Amino acid sequence: NAGVTQTPKFQVLKTGQSMTLQCAQDMNHNSMYWYRQDPGMGLRLIYYSASEGTTDKGEVPNGYNVSRLNKREFSLRLESAAPSQTSVYFCASSEASPRGGRGGYTFGSGTRLTVV
Amino acid sequence: ELKVEQNPLFLSMQEGKNYTIYCNYSTTSDRLYWYRQDPGKSLESLFVLLSNGAVKQEGRLMASLDTKARLSTLHITAAVHDLSATYFCAVVPKNYGGSQGNLIFGKGTKLSVKP
């Protein structure tokens, strides 16, 4: 059981270049999320997808687009990268009803993106 | 504006000591999560608290939730070096409803346990 898989793990872009971050989950979760993490800022929600075929903006959507390709996959695209988008990006998915304990949201291992 | 505030943001402890991390949030929520993050790693789920008065314990960590006060605590008992990490609390605002709730994170508490 792989959980949430993100690719790539590391990426360096030049300002103005584009790229797509890939995320896939194998837990049959309906909801998927993209967060960015910056030092001292916690994690901030970029976009989310409550179910296949729907996407919505989060707290910091500017400069990003997303695609929920199917139930498993949720991609994040930077059309024209800027230095302010240097960050660590986490994809997550969630189950319908958290059962308590540790449950609810599962995070990928992250993508470290540097824009120069 | 929805806020999730943790304090302290930095905590340096000696091994064997006890301490508490606090998480206050500004909106109605009945789901609160605690995560641990080691440097350069992803987030590891520690606890999910689903109701007022909920208390969960695992090892040297105990988490509690008071939804009326909009406060959660993460208590560390007899700290050991292996607990050094950054701890995040996160809430799901109640008005999002159901399974589509989005986690709103605090800024994290960086814990350093020294011998």
C-alpha cells in the first residue's frame, strides 16, 4: 500500500518556466489537496478537490492550476514559475469519515521546488 | 478570518521534563489533528480528536480537545531526544461540512529535546 505518491521529489526551475507536479493515491479517497509549506508559515492550502471532477481554490491559489484527472490523480501546474513559488509542496488525500485514532488525512513525501 | 495559533513556536526542553503545547483556533470545529514532522520529511499523523473532551495518548504524548474553549493541548511527559521534531495542529472548520473539510494548519512548534 503506497499511500500518496508525489513526483518529482526535487526540482529546480528558472523563472518563467512551467512544470507539473504529479500526485496519486491508492486508498480510494474522494478528496485530494495541494499544500505549500514555507518556513515559519505552517502549511497553506493551494487547491483542493472534494471529488472527481471538482476543484476549488484554497488560501493561496494565485499562480497555480490543478487537474483532477481521475479519482486517483491530482496534479498541480505552475504555468510561469516565480521565485516566490520556491517552497515544499505536499499533496494529501482524505477518507470520507475519519475513524479517530490516527486517521483522516494522508500526506505525500513532498516536492522541494526551487525557482531561480 | 480563520486562525489556528500554536504556542510556543519554539521549545527547548531537557530530557525528562514535562511540557505542553497549546493550539487555539478561531472557528467552530469538531475535528482537530496533531501531526509530527521531522526535518526534510513529510507529516506523520499523531492524533485525531473528534469530540469535546476527547483525550488520546500514545507513549509520552497525550492530546486533548476542548471545543467550547476552542483549545487543544499536546502534553509531553518525560521528554526524550527522539521527540525532537516540529509539531503541527490542524483543524477542519465545521462550516465546510462532511468529508470535504480542508485542514487549516497552525505554524508549528519546533521542539528540541536536549540531554
